[in-house]
Amino acid sequence: MRLRVETFAKARGRSVAAAWIQAVRIQFVPPSFIPAMLAAAIAWARYQVFDPFAFLLVLIGVTVHHFGLNMLDDVLDYLHAVDRAWGDEKNPYTGGSGVLTEGLLTVRELKWGVAVCYSLTVAIWLYLATLKGWPVFVIGAVGILSSIFYTVPPVKFAYRGFGELGLLVNFGPVLVMGSYYVQRQTLDMEPVILSLVPGLLMWSMIVINEIPDYEEDRLSGKMNLVARFGRKTGVILYQAGLFCAFGTLAGSVLFGIAPLPVLLGLFALPTALQSVKILRENYLDRLRMIPANIAIIKVYLITGVALIAGYLIHGATGW
């Protein structure tokens, strides 16, 4: 009997841990720490500046912040009836994490998770602001407040057609410039321009994730750009984000802003083109779209890692 109880407890522990891992949506967290790593790589490659302790704090802060944001969005979208049970039609790369609709966690538990993540984020932010200067306070405030009011009333700008632009700015210039300032205590144009690459890729990622949820978002009043202008427009906006991202990357090298090895980021272009083809053919079918959702995650990862590698190569070789 005792053995059965212990076995049940271990199984329950594993299921609870799996539910929390599902809740934070780890697959969507790289857009937080990759821009921070890119900023540190630029500072080191261009100016031989690197503060490992501050870098580690930034990585922890932005990652935990993203965990909190994902859970906060889950709670509010669930309460606003945006995320409900889908049955066999659920695209796992869109909507919420599913922990509330599946009954794996309660709203109260998720709210506690949000509180813990945001408390840790604020503590790290204030410490770094004290350590590195008031611009860190301002940049961090923009990022934290934007994440809170992404879905929190009365602002909830994700419901008013500004969510995509907000994510572009926050997962591009805000994250990169915050991390860069922590390293150098100054702001430069090069990281601002390069920050548009991950920012624009994030734009495309959020747009493609909105397309399968078109009908549900409209019914619940979540009037993002796809819900406002339709799925065909969503396909155009997705392509525009990719075009601008890779155009910015190539242009930064062409005009001498970024070093030549940064062009390694173009290795993701074939995967990006493949995602466009899949989306064009299947944008009305949320299940057939899944390979395109997966592809944009790959595009983001390949491009981000390649940009970081490009700057590390430049810093090590001067090439």
C-alpha cells in the first residue's frame, strides 16, 4: 500500500512539473534571450566589453519575465473566453498553453506563477538599474509595463490592433538596447538597427499564430491585425515581416553597419521561403498550417544564433 502511495505521488509530481513546463511555453521563450545574447555579442565584438555577471542576470530576468508574460496572457485570454477547448482541431503553436482549458492548472495557481515571475523580474531590473544607471530603469520599465498591459484591462493593446507592433518593439529594440546598455552604459546605432531583425521575425511569428485563431479572436473581441483585416491580410503581413527582417540584415552589411559574418543569418532564408509556401497554400486550415508555425520558430532560432555567431567570429578574427 505504501509503495502504491509513493508511486502515485511521484507520478503526480511529474505531471505537475510537466503542466508548469507547458504553462510557460518554453518553445516561445528564445525571442527573449536571443536578442539579449545578440546585444552582448555586439558589445564584445565591437568594443571588447563583457560583464558576465550582468549578462547572466539579464538572461535570467528576460527569461523569467517571458514565463510570466506567457502565463499572464493565458489567464486573461481564458477569462475573456479567447482560449477554450478545441477538441481535435487545436493547433499546438497557437492560442494559449492549454493548461487551463485542459484542467492541468487552475487560474489561481497560474496567477501565483505570474506573481513569482514578475517579482523576480522586477528585483533583477531594479538591481541592474542601480548597478548600471537610470537608462536601464527606463528601458526595463517600458518592457515590463508593455508586457503587463498587452492583455490587462483597460489598456490591453493586443485586443486593439497594437499587439504586433508592441511585440516588434519590445522583442527587438527594447530587449537589445537594454542588454547592450547593461554592457556598455551607452547607446549606439548598430545594435538599434540589428535589433529590428529579431523584432521583425517576432512580428511574423505572432501574425502567423493569429491566423488559425481568426474566428475565435473575432468572437471574443480580441481584434488583433488578423482579426481586423482577415487571414489573407495576415499572410501578407507575415511575408512583409520576413522580407523586412532579411532585408535589414543584408542591408546592415551592405551599408557597412554590421560586419560581413552577420550574413550567416541568411542561412535561414530557405526555411523562411518554405514557411511562406506552406502558409499561402493552407492559411484556411489550422492543422495543415502547423509545419509553417514550426518553420518560423526554426527561422528565428537559426537567424538569431547565426547573428550571434557572426559577431563572435568578427570579434575573434576581425573579419
